[in-house]
Amino acid sequence: MNDTSNSNPADGEIVPAPPRRKPGFLSRLFSSVALGDDLSICIAPFIDAMGQDHARELATVFQGLKGVHVKTFRDVPILNSDTDRAEHLPAACGQAMGWVSKFNADLVLWGDIPPPGTTLFIHFAAAPPHDDDPAGTISPFQALNLPVGFDAEAIGGLLIASALAAMHVTEEGKLKNRHALVAATLERAALDMERIPSDFTMREQASVQAAYANALATFGHLFPGGEVYHRAALAYAQALKGTLRTESPTNWAYLQRNLGTVLQALGERTDDIDTFDHAVAAYRAALEVFSRETTPFPWATTQNRLGEVLYRLDLKSGDTDGLKEALTLFQGTLKVLQRKSTPLLWADSLNNFGQAAQVLGRELGNKEVIERAITACEQALKARTRDKHPTLWATTQNNLGSALFLLGRMTGEEKHYQMALDAFMGAREIYETLGLSRMVEVTDKNIQHAESRLPGGSSKSASADPAMWWLDEDDGA
């Protein structure tokens, strides 16, 4: 990693790498994208006990990045060297969110330099992902600790990676712009992790590991395979070693939650039971701190994720206790996530409930449970619309069709098979339009099963019990 830029386009370079660095494995994995609109980063004053502002030192880290606009401002921060950090941190978080709106910023860097004045406590404020549940969520209370006067060339990449990960941009141009910086930035951050100063305290090392893990987790879905998620899991484990639950319960819970997300992603790629089991343990740990009353959003999304993993484990073990718990978790999630405020997350939980309920209904031979699954899928389709979210719509249509098929088997009523066929046909049309050939094959099988139960249909596909055929396939949810 000691040379320059796009020397070989076939390697999938997206932006020139920093000087004196060759592209690493992340850059080679990532594909090229076009640059878009500028990403706006604002930096609040970081004033030490001597009255000196260190904001410009942070700003220099971002100099030379294409498509990134950085500016400092002079608003007086709540946190300073004279205030009680723990007491004033919640109000400071609110102030930082106000700055995000005031300056129309994609990100605000803020924080303080508490006594003895040797460490920058850098926090990140951005518009919240109100209807999304990304991996690597950065808590507003979580700080990246860097030494005052740190070498921007030596460990600045970690700050850039954290900043990109903390943003929640939705505009197409800004998304492309951010993606264009991802691979080279993560490569630089990986190098930074190899030269963290040896005199960092355990807490400082934990903050650095957490920041690195958050960046990897946030962008892991952009890379093939599970290597990025694996690195994130290792970094989260290191961060947890230096984070005491008794001192920082919310930070500790976010680390556990985020560890669960990368383990879940790894489990879905490797289909490994042990990995799923570790994800369950991490989510359960986070839920010991998160609560519906004090932290409703992370509580609800963590419940939803835990339910998803328990559902996956049930498919392997047939443990109905885990499946019943998953349904309870999804129901709890729906007490917080609402159609008006978080329609996609609301629909995601309903879709999950419908998928799990039809499995439990089949295992128990319970028609009422299957009917609840159908109702949940129908409700989810009110937010997962065909025109705005075609892939999600098709996923739920597929789940709805399988539940209707099961109801048809239980009741013997032809109308349920016809409704199942209609649902499968709708899903297939979307998959074919989008060129998702694998899912076309899945729905073709589903269609054959439904047609075989209708008058004039071939009995060929009905020779084997079809009731669980869809569970052998990834539904794409």
C-alpha cells in the first residue's frame, strides 16, 4: 500500500488512493461509481482549557477529498473544559442536532477537550435514519477519542471513515459521492489501526475500535463475501473489552447491538448456526439496557432483528419456542414502529411476523395462526407498495402467497389456491422486470405448486409435500 492512484482500472478502483498507497482488498472489491453532490460537514468549536479552538485541526483531515465541503462555525458549545461532561452531554447532543438543521449539514462534528486537555472527544451528529435500521449505528453519546494534535496523515483516515459512516444521506448524488470514497477510506483506516499510539488508554483504544467497526459495519453490504463484516465483528469485540457497562450503559448496548448486526449478516452469508447464536447473545445483551420507555427506537429495531435471527434458527432446529418468542418480539416492535412515522420498518416487522406465523401455523396445524400471517402480509403491503418499493412488494407477495397456499391445504378451499397463485404471479412479474433471475426461478416453483392444486393443473409438482418449499430459499427481505 505504498503507491498512488488508478493504475489499473480492471482492479475496480473508484477514486485515486491517498498518496504513497496502493489499493488494498477493499478497493479491489468495490466497483466504480460516479461522483455526485458535495457532502457537507460542519465542525463546531473544540475549545481547550487555554481557550484555543482545535476545530481547524479537524478540518484539515478532510482537505483534498473530492466532493466534500467542510466549514467551521463559531456557535458556543454547551460542552467545554469547565462543564460536567456527564451532566451536560444529553443537552449537548440536542444542541448538535440543532446545528444539523441550522446549517443544513450532512454531518456535524462536535465535542470537547475535557481535563487534562490531552484528548479530543469527537461526536457525530446527523439527520437520524428514522425509517431505516442500518448496521453500525453510531450513538449520539459515542465519542471517537483522538489525542490533541494528532497526526492527520497517520490516523486521520479513521476520522474520515467515521464521518462517512455517520451520515444518513438519501439523495442519489450524495450517495454516489459517499460511495466513491468508501473503499479508499476504509483502506486508509485499516492502516491507521495498525499504528494507534501505544500510549492510548484502554478507553481510547475502545473508542477507536468502535469507530473502525462502525465504519466497516455501515459499508459491509457494499462488498461481496463476509470479510468486511468479519473484521467489524473482531473490532466490536475489542471495543467491548474496553467499554464498561456500568460506566457507559448506552454505548455498551449500542456496541452489543451493532455486533449483533454484523454477526447476523455473517450468518446469513455462511448459514452458520454458531454465528447466529452469537448474534442472539449480542442482541439479548443490548436489550438488557435498551427499553421501550427510555430508548424506544433502538429497543424496537433490536427486537425486530433478534426475532429475525430466532426465525432463522427455527428453520434449522424446528424449535417452536424460538419461533413463538420471535412472534412476541415482532409484536412488541409494532408497539413502537408506526405506519405514519416509520412505514418501511413497520412493514418490515409485519412481513417478518407474517413469515414466522405461517411457519408456526403449519407446525401447530393452526388455521387461525395462518390467517394472522395473511393479515400481517396484507397490512405490510400498504407500505411496501409496488410502485415505490417493487422488490419489497414482491417479497411480501411471495410470503402472502405461501400463507394462502397453506390455508388452502388446511381448508381445501380452491379460492385460497387461486389467491396464492395470483400473489406468486405478481411477485414473478416484478422479479422478471428487474432481471432477478434467481427469484424468478423461486416463484416459478411456487406457481407450479399453486397451479397443481387448481382444476386442470398438473399434479406433477404436488407429488411431494410442498408446504415448506419456500423456506429453502432466501426471500430477499
